[in-house]
Amino acid sequence: MKYVGTSVPHESAVAHVTGTALYTEDLVSRYPGCLYAWPVMSPHARALVIRIDASPALSEAGVITTLTATDAPGEANSGPNRHDEPLFPEEVMHHRQPVAWVLGETLEAAKKGAARVQVEYRPLSPILTIQEAIAAESFHSGPVRIQRGNAAAAIASSANTLTGELSIGGQEHFYLETQCALTALDESGGIAVDSSTQHPSETQEIVARILGIARHQVTVQCLRMGGAFGGKETQANAWAAIAALGTWKTRRPVLVRLPRHLDIALTGKRHPFFARFQVGFGNDGRLTGLELSLWSDGGWSLDLSEPILWRALFHSDNAYLIPAIDAQGWVCKTHKTSQTAFRGFGGPQGILVI
């Protein structure tokens, strides 16, 4: 059959439009006795966690147990590269960051139990903007730099120059299926994970790290992604890790699913950027030299911010052959959600600047 020039339906189109397609949460019916997880969240953007008393949650009907740092048999950190994302932070790094979790027979029981958990905080001053991060020299990485020729000399000898600044805001992925993971013990004593993830092998590695077991004891399946646009490349890992930790502790299936308002509050976005530039050009409008500084708002952890910044730099000349260019960038550390991959992966920000 010839497909060129014909309309070929997506392989899952019928299931999608009829509503018969199954997503992660739909699999709960296959796991009798499944528990539901709900986070205990900080009211502060930045604070030290002085004390957590999770025991009051156990007096709520339907609450089975709680999850805190002492429950992780392995390393309780889901950071994909620098290991800079503790599941149970000693210092809160963004508003509503989870500091503990409650598992209940029902979602309502878990929510009510979480409301009973007592947490003492010592609030600290947060850094909330790129400009504040620059002033405080709060960076995850940088400067990283690309150069061609002598940009300063080229601009100085140009017939015309222009300087300016540009602020670029973030963007929410708004995938149709919010972050979700369902875990259960398998027949071998390992753990099976159904996760709405773009990176099953990394989710496998993170879950194994949290539980302190070998990766071959963790099986990860992504039945359907529900859209992602980069939002589930690394950031599906933490929710799968929490579900797996709950299963490891209780020996029962556990579901972690973020409702839309929590998904938006707790997950990363497209990186906001701030740019300063000086450009030289001739009377014919041809660019002769460019000096460019880019700062991205990485949020509280590094995530994929460094390669995203590199791609913004790589795209900063776009379709123009600039004889001399000096472009450098920094990833700012702020007390916000950890910004992450988003379609274009830094390219759109660099192109917008040029």
C-alpha cells in the first residue's frame, strides 16, 4: 500500500476518540487494595524544616502509613544528574514543595491525614527572579560560552551599534494526563511501575536508587503518555519514586496522581530567560558583531537546564552568519519549581533574542 499523499490515522486514534484508551490511573482496577498518596506541602518558598511529626496522620480513619526520609532504604534523591532533588528536603526550595507523604485507603483519607501532619519551619528569604539571582550570584552553572572572532573589536569598528535587554517568560506544558505513577510488587519480589514518563529507563534508575536495589529488579512501563512536550522527560521520576517507596514499605500497590492544580504548582515549566546584548551592524543592515549574555531561570535544581542553555546559545545566531560573536550564559538558581525540558529545548529562547 502507498502511504505518500494519503491520510493515515494514528495507531491509537480510534481508542483516543472513543475514550477506550487506558491511561495510568485507569489501571488501578487491576490492583485490589491499592493505596492513594497525598503530599504534605510547605507553605513557604524557602524554609528550613525543623521538625516533622507525621504520627497524627495515623489517627485519621483510612490512613495506612506515612512516608518520610527515614523510610527510604536507598538514596532518597530523584535528581537525574547532580542528585540535587531530595524527596524529603531539609530545606524547602519552592512553594508547596512536598516534605512528607500520606498513604490512605482512599484519596480523601490521604488528604485528611496529610492535613494532620505537623511541620515546624524556619522561613528564609527566597530568590524569585532572574535579576535577584544575578545580584546574589545564585547560579547552578555558568558561565558557558561560545565564540567566533573578536566580537568586542568588531562592534567597536561597526558603523552602527545597538544595545538592549529582553525578558522571556515561561510556559506550562499542560499535558492532558497529569503526572501519574502506579506501582506494585511483582512475582519475583521486584517492583513493577506504570508511569506516565518519556524516559522509562531513567525512571527505572531513579526508582532503583531510592529503594537501594538493582535496576533489573525494577520494571517500568509507559502505557500511554497523554502528551508531555518535555514535561515528563525527567519530572515523572519523583512521583514514580514516591509510589515505589510506598509499595516497598506497605507491600501494597500505590497510586500517585497529581490533580491539575498540584501538577501546575509542583512541576517545572519552560525556562524564563533574560538577555542583554550589544550588536554592531553596517549601513546595509548586515550584522558585524554580537556580544550576548543569557540567563535562564533554572528553579531550585539543575534538571536539564544546562543543555537547554547550551541549545539557546547554539541558536543565538539562528539563520545569520555573524562574523564575530561572543555569547555566554548562566543557569540561575531560584526558589521556584525546577524548570525542565520543553519542546524546542532552549532553541525558541535563543531564536527570539536574535
